[in-house]
Amino acid sequence: MTDPLFHGLTESQQQAVAHVDGPLLVLAGPGSGKTRVVTHRIAHMLQSGVYSSQIVALTFTNKAAEEMRSRVERLAPQSTVWISTFHRFCARLLRNYSNLVGLDSNYTIYDTSDSLQILKRALQTEEISTSHATPEKIARAISWAKNNMVLPERYEADSASAISAIVRDVYPEYQRQLRAANAVDFDDMLMLVAQMLQENEELRAALDERFRYILVDEYQDTNLVQYLLVRSLSQQFPNLGVTGDPDQSIYGWRGANLNNILDFEKDFQRVNVVRLEQNFRSTPNILAVADHLIGHNKRRKKKSLFTELPAGQPVRLLTYATSHEEAQAIATRIAAQVAQGKRRPRDFAIFYRVNALSRAYEEALRQQGIPYMIVSGVEFYHRKEIKDVLAYAMLMNNPRDDVAFSRIVNTPTRGIGKSTILKLQVHALDHGISMMEAAREAGMIESLSKRAAVAVAKFVALFDRISLKINEPVEEILGAILTESSYRAQFENSEDEDDLTRLENIEELLSSAREFDIQHPEDGTLEQYLEDKALVNETDEFDTELDRVTLMTLHAAKGLEFPWVFIVAVEQGLLPHERSKDSDAQLEEERRLLFVGITRAQEELELSTANQRDFRGRRQMTVPSNFLFELPREEMDFQAQLGRPVAISREDWDAVHDIPEDDFSQVGESGDFSSDSPSESGSAYTKMLMTAADMVKGPQSSRPKSDPERF
Ligand code: ATP
Ligand code: MG
């Protein structure tokens, strides 16, 4: 074909790009051009006369969406295709149809910590003791239910699980309180839209017609709700095109269901299945290692992948005496490569299993003067000062937001104590009103002292004054909040270093608002700005243009590629993660995670372990990951930096490390691995999934997608 859109593509890639109508499944391994196919296909559809407004492309991170948007823009300038994450897509639909699910359009999106406040309140209201399960664990179980489309009234407790009994009791009240605050949690966004589409055939049909062409990249990571969403928008117009690689499914702990991709051909009729077999990313040496490793997973379909690239260097496996030495050696090697002009900092990436490991590498790079970026973007928005300022804005946008109210009513301090806040809360609950409304009635609440009532009234006056600004540009709104509330003043005269940092962060927030105002000169609203900030992802800050070494978790690395990759701390307890040790399915997911990491590398790959690791404030002996014994060792380069023999077998390795079997590296609680849910995947869940799947497919359909363990 002479069309530039097809130029340089393989025959199978061309076949996928040329597909316009009907269901399409592109099933292929890493680096085979799946994402490239999606963007070229969009451009081709536009060229074939499909309107931009009829196409929607869905991905999982803002970065991936942004990347796709700019590639489509290059191929088809001026196109306005809706390319979005699932969450943003649903957030927008929810604004438009909020009334169908009991929300007002100015609803608030709660992050995990805000949702937890509501959950704690709900636990209190229901007088449920949390001695058997922490609120965090209960929250995860609720999230699991929501990802599997289990509405509160349909939740069935599993008699064998204490936590599921708690969930049954608290989930409805949690949901009620969210709605009372005109708020949703992350999972709600997807679940409510799926529910809306199920309950309103007219709306479903209208949106099905409007979004005639739906494309999903990384389809292997969709969960049941996401599956129901795209499926219900592809009934009359089954032009659903999905791309994915089952071997890269790494979000099982968030409810991702591999069956969505494996059963695609059963779900739709006359599916055009395209397999891409040529890898354009990695050297044969890297591919061989990846292939060997993933071959140990039992629940998979075998794929063949070849590359025409030159063999490249052997993959290296290094053992260091300590994690300190590991970090030093990596930083030194990077520095040498850069100094010799062979590589640039941005060619390198360091991947680890959990964020908490990043510090050692960061420090070593800093000492070598190598620029780096740690990709964990949400953290900025979790800082106290940022959450405080945004809470004022959230309350302006949605005065029913009780979490925002509680956060700022006495921040900075204005003489409104805990007991006053509690009394306002009780009054609000008793009268079925929001805390802001209760505050307006402070003078009539008998239990409040005169002084407290006056302080509350002053706060209400302040809030009303700031609220007059709601239609101004966002930077101005935030500026008014900072000045009128004296929030900024409390840090300005301080000598404390931390306060200076807070001021800097606040400035940074103001510049984000300014940027937003510039980008949205006409249509920018506070509501939209807040939505934008609520839906930031870990990888948002990742910038390929910056000449810096990238440090990120293996999860965040999905979809990316780097010339030179280090995967560090490949040790039992970390990779595979300690929490996966009792479940084969989870162990296989950990193996896929390492597979994802390995297949990011284009030319050089180095895996490493350290005999002793400093982690979370403790020094521990480690055991190398069992995964390392599954690699094609004869094809790799082994180097033990221990001044002792090179390890070649498990026994030798243990001898080198001299570690008794029971001295197992215990990894503590990890914020990165919120994965209790699979242990909940017993019979009650099976039942719930059945119900959910039946809802969309009707009772006659018996797709066995109910067993999350089945591949
Ligand atoms: P992953 O599974 O990791 O998401 P992918 O299948 O989506 O990978 P892409 O990211 O689309 O793969 O492509 C991998 C690399 O190969 C990219 O650098 C892309 O530009 C390049 N590539 C894809 N197809 C071709 C081609 N036909 N010719 C040359 N390079 C290609
Ligand atoms: Mg991709």
C-alpha cells in the first residue's frame, strides 16, 4: 500500500490498521506494535470517513492517553477524537447524567484517603468494631466488590470470611454517606456509569450509537466493570477493537480479569483476530530471557515472537554484597556511560517492585551528579498543604462535601475544636443535612457554646466571601482562598524549613492552576480543574523529553521502553512479593510483572540482587528470587560481585549467600501492593461475578468468566 499510514508496517499490522467495522482483537506480545496499531487505525478510520465524534479510545493512564493523542495528532492533524482513561471517560459521562444515579453534576471525586474518612464515619454510624479488620482492609474489599459490579444491595457475605460480613454491614451505609456528600470514590465512577447503562436502555442505545467505534489498548488489564462498560456500548454497533497481551496482565489485584481478553472471541461474533509476531523493541537476547521466564506460567496461551534486530549484549545478572553496593554500582555505570558520551541519562531506567525501594538509587545517582526523576506523581497532591487548599475549592464547588468541610473548618486554626466539629456532624446527621448547612444553623444548635457558634459563623462568612469568586479563573480562586483564609500567612513568617517547602508547594499548585487557565481560556471551570487533579496518575509526571534517568515501579513501566533497563532487588519477598506466596495465580501475576519489566528493555538489561538489603529502616539477609532460576542461564552473563565464586545453580547460590532457608526476607506492609482482594476470590465472589456477568449477557449466556482464577 502506498498510503503513508501503512508505510513501514508489517502485513499483520496493516491488516489490523485497515480494519474499520466489526469487532477486532489484536493479540500480541510486547513491543510488537499494538499501541502503534491503535493510533494508525484511528487515523485510518478518520480517513475512511468515520467522524471524530464517533470514536473513543480508552487506556489506563493519562500518560498513555496523552501519548496516543499526540501520535494521532501527528497522523491526522486537527482531529478531535476522544482519547481518555476509563476514569476520565466515566467522570465526564457522570457529570452529564449524574441525576440518573442520585448525584448532582458538581459531585466530588474522593481520593483513597478521603474515601477512608467516609468509611470510618460509616463504620461509626453502624457501630461496627474494626478490631478484626482495619478500615483500609475493609476499603479494599469494598473496592474489589465495586470493580466486580457488586452493588451494595447485592453483596453477599461469605460465611468463612469475617471481613466480608463487615463489608455486608457497612457497604450500604458507606455508599449512602458518599451520596449524601454528593461524592464518589474512584471505583464508583466506573461502577455508576456501568449501572446507569444497565438501567437505562434508551441512554445505553444512544451512547452506543454515539460512540460507534471504541478502541481499548492494554485490554488484558480490564476488570469486570470496564468490560461491562465497553460491552454495553458495543451492542448495536459492535465496532469494538481491543489490543492486548495476556502475558502482561498485572492488575489482577485491582480486579482485572484475564478472561475479558481470552474470551473476546466468544463474546462477539465474527471477530477479526490479528496476531502480531514481530518484536521491534528488544534484542534477541532480551527476548529469549523474557520468553523463558514467561514459559513457566501454566495459565497462558503460547505465543511466538521474533525479532530482526541484532543479538546485542547478553542479559546480565548481578549479585552484590549489599543494596548500597548495588545502588553505587548502577549509578557509577550510568555515570561512566554518560561521561563517555555513549548514552544519555534518559536512556536508562531503574525498575523496582515497590516505591519504598527508590531511595538508595536516588541517593547514589545524586552523588554521581546524574539527573533523575522518580515517577510517582500523585504524591504532590497528597501533601497536606495541597489537600488543604484544594479542600476549600472542593467545598466551594460542592458545599455538601463533608470531608472537605471537616478538613478546613479549623485549618488554619480558628478556634473551632474537635468537639464543635463533632456536634456539627451529629446535627447534620440528625437533620439529614450537610455539615456546611449545619454550620449555617450553628446559632440554633443548643449543645454549642456561644463562643463556638460565633467562631463557626465567622467561618461561614469567610466561606461565603470566597465563594463569590467561583466563576473566576482558577488561579484567582486559589489566590483568594490562600489570602482570605490566612492559609498562606501562617507559613510566611516562619523560619521553619518545612514551612518554606510548604510555601513552595503552594506556589507550584498556583502555577498548575495558571497552566489550566491558559489551556482552558473559555471552558475552564473550577469543577473541571478539580476533576483533573483528582484523576492524576502515578505516571503523569513522566516526561520522555527530559534528559533524566527514570526511576519507577514495574507496574508504572507498562507500555514504555528504554534502551537500558536495570531491574533491582529481584529477591524473594519483593519479587515475587511476599503477599503472593500462598496463591499460584498471584505468583503467576508476579512473574508477568517481571516479564513486563524485562520486555521494556531495548538493548541492555541488567537484573540484580543484593545479599543484604537495607529496607524500611532494617538490614535484612535476602534470598534471590526463584524467578531468577527460571531464566536461560547459559545464555546470560552472570557476575557475582561478592569476591566469591559465580553462582550457577540454586544450591551454589545459597552456598554463596550462605543463607539458611528460614531467614526469609520479610517485606512489610506495602502501599504499592494493595492486594488483599484475591484472597477474597472464593465462592461468594464467584457468585457475585456470575450475577454481574449475567446482568449484561442475560441468563442464556453461560460464559464462564466467573472464576477469577481461571485463565
Ligand atoms: P507493549 O506490549 O509493551 O505495550 P506494543 O505492542 O504496544 O508494546 P509499541 O509500543 O506499539 O508495541 O511498539 C514497540 C516499538 O516498536 C515502538 O518503538 C514502535 O515505534 C516500534 N514499532 C512498532 N511497529 C513498527 C514497525 N512496523 N516498524 C518499525 N518500528 C515499529
Ligand atoms: Mg503498548
